[in-house]
Amino acid sequence: MWTYDKKLQYPVNIKNPNPAMAKIIITQLGGPDGELAASQRYLSQRYTMPYDEVVGILTDIGS
């Protein structure tokens, strides 16, 4: 078996959200083979996963 520790690699602290920059980043991640599409696939697989131990990993990877 394996162990999964849920923690961020680097602490994230957003002080000033910037919607315009977020829009630019999202457009760079788009497309059928882009990162956004991959994250959506991981999140959709989360709901059909038969093993509860893996649901958290798929959620973290997808988000």
C-alpha cells in the first residue's frame, strides 16, 4: 500500500486577486490537450472512483 500526505509544496497566500491576470492564465491553459482539460478529466474521474483512498488525490490533482 502507499501513504498520501495532503499538503502543498509551497504555501500559497493570495493578497491581491487579479481577475484580468487570471483570465490570461486560463487562456494559456486552454484547448483539448491543455492543463484545464486534464484537470477536468481528473475531477470527473473522482466521482466514479471505487476506492475512497484515491478520491482525495484526484481532487488535489484536478484542482
